[in-house]
Amino acid sequence: MAAGPLGLDVAALTPAPTRMDPTALLGTWSLTRVVHDHRTGERRDVTGTATLLGETPARIRWSEAGTMSWPGHEVPVERTLYVDLGADGWSVRFSDGRPFHPWAVGGWVDHPCAPDHYRGLVEVTGDPVEAWTVTWDVSGPQKDYRMVTVHDRRC
């Protein structure tokens, strides 16, 4: 048993990922993102949409577009990811094909991006899904922030 600082079994407290199929998230979602930089104390907010579109039975295009704002600034932002089904299950890839992380709802995933490290968690609410959240904790010599993105069907 791996005991945490309070003598608790840390492994027992860590949720196990589920095999939720990402096709349950197809459609357009309202997107609200908060990025909190732990080093500077700065907060940046993003509002926009995320659209998940099934391109084939084994590929989902995940497109985001919105506006990032912080005091005195406002800039458009966008990105495209892909969720692909392979022999080991679903995985998320960057638009250029590089691997990002396995698709695992309810369990932490890691994305080493030297010299920093990204640790992420996807959580869903409802059945059928009413909302889903993606949290990234990023740490290393260049970055130290938490980014939380909430998606809901209010679009």
C-alpha cells in the first residue's frame, strides 16, 4: 500500500479510467477555459466552442475556436486535435499526427513534453453526457499552470 501524507492509500483514491467511447461527445459544445499561471498569478480565460465531428468510424476531429482574454488583451485562439481508434483503444493526436495522450475518462493521463510535463484528466457528467471537463496540470522549468476546460451543451 502506498500511503499518502495522511496515511491514506493513494492508489485507492485515484479513480480508474473508464472505457467511455468518445463518440458520445459528437456535436458542438460551449467551451469555457480558465488558465491559472501559478508563477505569475495571472489568469487567462477562453470562451468559444468545441466541435467533435466523426470523420470515419475510427476518427473524430476535435476543433476548438474562441477568444482568450486577460486584463487589457483579447486574442482569437483555435486548435484541432484528432481522436483515433487503434488496436489499444482511442487516443488523442495533435493535428500534425503526433501522439498527445490516450483517451481515458476518469483517470489521469500523462504527456511528457520536455522540459515540462503535462498531467491531464477528462471527466464527464450525465448519461447521456450533459457536460465534460478537461483538466491539465503543467509543471517544469518553463511552465507551472492549471488549465480547466468545461464543455456543455448550451450551444
